[in-house]
Amino acid sequence: MNFLRRFHDIVSNQNLNFENKTQNLLAFGLEVFNLDLAIISKVENNLYTVLYVITPDNSLPTGTTFDLDGTYCVHTLEANSALAFHNASQSTIANHPCYINFQLESYIGAPIKIGSDIFGTVNFSSANKSPVFTDEAYDYIELFAQWLGSEFARAITKTQLIENSKTLIKLEKVANIGTWEVDLIKRKVSWSKQTKRIHQVDDSFTPDFDSTIEFYKEGKSRKSIAAAVESAIKNGEKWHLELELVTANKDTLWVSAFGEAEFNEDKCVRLFGTFQDVTESVILREELQNKKIEAERLLEDRSMLLAKISHELRTPLNGITGMLTTLIDEHSEEKRSEKIKIALRSADILLSIINEVLDFSKINHGELTLEPTNFLLKTIFTDLGSLYTPLFKNGNVELIINNEINDNCWVYCDNARLSQITSNLLSNALKFTERGLVKLHTSITKAKNKQTLNIDISDTGKGMTSSFLKSLFSPFTQEVDAKNSKGGTGLGLAIVKELVEYMGGKIKVNSIVNQGTTFSLRIPIELGNETTVELNPLSKININACKLSVLVVDDNDINRLVLDASLSKLNIKPDFAIDGQDAIFKCKQKHYDLIFMDCIMPILDGFEATKQLRSQNICTVEATYIVALTANTSSQDKLACKQAGMDMFISKPFKMHSLEMAIASAVKLLKIETN
């Protein structure tokens, strides 16, 4: 009993750590067994390592290693139980290396086990002979080994837990995942460090049982977590929610909250779970969702565009093909002239539809660019007045134009886009006004050295409802009011709004049903420089330009025929090439003053052909004027033509005026005598 009490006093002393307890236990063992040497070893891969030791002269330091076969403990481990020798020199182990090297006569030891695995041994020995070890001695050494085994197991488990905890903390930090626990019995809330970081509180912060829920954003998130907790406590249901959280620093985050309940005798005693900051993934998901919605919208717009365009193209195509077909058997000169005019007007409508589609596509792809030039601002609206006045004479609508812009007001702006904006609004006013007035009022206002162009277009037409006005500038708005639709792509106003805003301006609309509509535009305008405008490019040269050598390069037969007919009206008989390679061949055979070059052709396109003509000095800039004549009209295409070495750009379908400008420019630049 005295032994057990002393053993208990050593191992249960709360004031001693494991190291002290172990040293006291070894000292106690030396006293109990009346021996001189005490060792606790670790055995691994046949290597015997001294972990704790007591010797009379402190001659054996901890960490000393021996070959296991050179120790008495090899027999202890083979026996897998306590083993003792009291007179080694007279026993079967007299030739054992341990006796030969250390002359140890007495030994008692036992294996230290962790579970079923051998950790090492605890053993006591002496160079002196001892009495035969009693059964109690075997029990004592087994008790020592069992306690040491449990303590080593606890230490290893503790170390593993610490390492796992460190790893978990690192993983929490990397993945932004924290843990939490709610003790419902003690009404205590515990947060891991990462959970505290997510809430943006100090590590010393202690969450309050009653107010912790207030971190969740008031409204849907707070109601959702409250309902989830209540369901978990009542029914044991787990939850996994994405919620908005307002941190201690008033930042709003998205968190993924997972939780479940623990029950004891049908009573919920604990809630626990994980907490992850998923703000970035939520934002990314929302962006992807928005992109998906945008892609679906664009796809729908494209489908609507194709459906609308396929319908709208048929009207002018019908006018063109119908009039041209009836011309075949028409002998009346007057009727032939009228049918040709209708076909040409239909062609203009067709071109207008195509241009609207191209503008809409450029806007959708962010490719819209402005091409500003110096021009007289007033002339834009004067020309539009001259163009639209005849259109109003055949109906019950009067066009009133009040152009207050100074006659000498030169501006630097995209005159084509400005004309397009005003023309579109005038066309709409005419289209939806059956009787009354359409007014165009233009003026310039100055404020702080800045000029603003004011354009107001009002009508006495049908007007629009407030609900219709909300989608007025969206594509295909005519579909909203299909009953009163009068044709068109439904893209015009959407394009107008984009153009106005692209020019830095604003557009507003006021409308009253059955009274009329007013569009008000305010566009900042930059003053320009006065330039000389040549209205008739061929007025200064002899139109009979038969001496001009011209080459037309185009792979399309019809395009070549159209250009041949157009140039013949100017007394020019051109040569033809069917692609870029053919053009280079012909230019090597003959000098040409002017080349009309298509850009997209098989074998060798116009860009590469022009580069080769210029780089090989076949057609130098000083000797040959090269004009791009192409259906591609974007600013990138124009830039590509310029970089290839072309001098001028004409888009298909072309007007005679464009050809005249090209010829005049060539004659002027090359100083060609045409008389």
C-alpha cells in the first residue's frame, strides 16, 4: 500500500509537469528495486535511444543511442512483457554484449506500449547482484510502463492536436473559413480566430449570446439565419446559407454559413459549424450572371434584329425588283423615268436600313467612332430644310424651320452624324404627324467659354404614353406599339441617343398623347477653323477625262459593270483586274494614273496588293492615286486602307459625286493634263 500511495502521489501531483514526474518516478523505482541505473528509452528501427536517465555519476546523457541487440531490453521486447535478471554472470546471458560491455548483473524492465505498438522500455539495472525479483517487483515495473505508455500517448496526441490546430488555422486563413460554437446550456458563443477576422473584431473579442445575430444584415439575411437556428433547435435540421454580414467596421460581406445541432436526450445542447467569407465568389457569380443575362439579351436583340430586318428589307427590295422588272416591257419614256425614280428611292431606303443596322452593330460592340471636320454649322440645317420641305408639301403637315445659328459659325464636329441625328428625328416627326406642324429650332448658346448646340424638334402628332416613353430609346420600340407602327427598323432613336451621348450631349423628350412630342438636344460643340469648300470638284478641270488611265480592281462582275458604266459618263474607259495579283501584273505592263481598289478579294486582297505596288515602286505615291472602293466602312477599315498606302476611301454603294471627287483629287495631286 505504501508503494501505491507513493506512486499515486507522484503521478497525480498537479504541480509537477511530465518531465518532473518522470524523473521522480525513476528515482522512486531505483529505491523500490534497490538498483543504481534507471532508463526510459524509445525503440525505433532497432535503435535504442535514451530519453530519460538517472546514473550514479551522470555519465550517460539523454539522447545516447545503442544498437537494440546490445541491450538487455531486446529480450524484454521479445518477451513482450516484464523481464528481470538478478545474476547475469551466472546465467545464459553472460555472453550478452550488454554484460560484456557494462558488467550489469541485475536488470528489470518492461515494454512501454501505445495501444498495441511498442514505444520503448522502462528499465532499472545495476552492476551489483540483487536478490531474486518478486512478483510484486514485476507488477511494479508493469505499472510504471503502463503509466508511461498512457502519458506518452497523451503527449503524442496533444502534439498532433496542436499541429492539426495550426494546420486548421492556416487552412482557415487561406480559405477564409472559420469555426463557431454555441453552448445553449451555458449560453456561451465561441468563435475561432478566422471567424473573428471575418467579423473584423479583435482576437480578444467575446461574442455575446443575445446580440451576435445583429451582425447579420437586417432583413432577409437576419430572418433566414434566425429561422435556420430555430429549425435546428426544434427539429435538428442542418443549414447551409449564403448571407450578408455587416462587420464591426460596417463593411458588408457575403458569408457561407453552415451549422448543425447536437442533442442530448432529445434536447438541443449545442450548435456548431463553419463560417466562410465568400464575397469574391458571390460578386464573381453575380458578374457572370449579369454577363449571361446580357448575352441572352444580345442574342434576343440579334434575333429580333434579324426578324425585323428581314421584314423591312422586303419593302425596298420589292420596290427595286418590281420597278426594274416592269421596265423591261415599258415603252413610255415618262413612265420609265418615274419607275427608275421609284427604284432609286427604294435603293436609298434599303441603304438607310443597312446603315442603321451597321450603326447598331457598332454601338453594341463599342466600335462607334466620330470623324470630326471643320464645316459651317448653319449649312447642315439649311440643307436638311431643303431636303425635307418637299416631303411635307404633299400632306397636311407644315414644316417650320427657325435656324438662329450665325452664318459664319465654323465648328469642328462630325457633320455626318449631326445630320443623321437631326434627319432621323425629322423623319419620325413626319412619320407620326398626320396634320398640324413640325418645327425645327436650332441655336447656339455660350457659357464660360463653351459652346452648346441646341436642337429642338416638336410636332403635333399622336404623342406617346408615359409607359411607352420609358422604353423609347431601346431598340425595336416600335414593337411595343405595333398597332400604330409605320415601318422602320425600330433602331433609329436608340442610335440617336447613343450618338448624342457619344458626342457628350444630352437628349430629352416630352410628349402628351394626342397633342404632340418635343425632342430637345443639347450638344457641346467645338469652334472650328474656316476652310475652303469645293462644291463642284470637276468644275475646274475638263470633265472629258479620256486621257486619264484608270484601272478597276474588283472580283465581282456586277461591281465592275457598275463602275464601268459610271466612269463612262465621265468619258473614262477603264481597264479591269479581277484580284490583287492580276492588278500587280497589269500595273507592271502599263502605267495607271488612278486605281479603284476593292479590299476583300480572293488570291490577293486589296490591302496586300497596294502594299506591294507601293513597296516595289510599281505605283508610287507621286505617280498613281489609289482609291479604296469597298463595302467595309468601319474606322478600322479606313485606317487599314491608309496604312496599306491608299490615298482615298469610298464606300459601296457609291454616288457619282464620290467618283468625281476621286478623279478631281487624282488630277490635282498628279497634275495631269486632261485637255
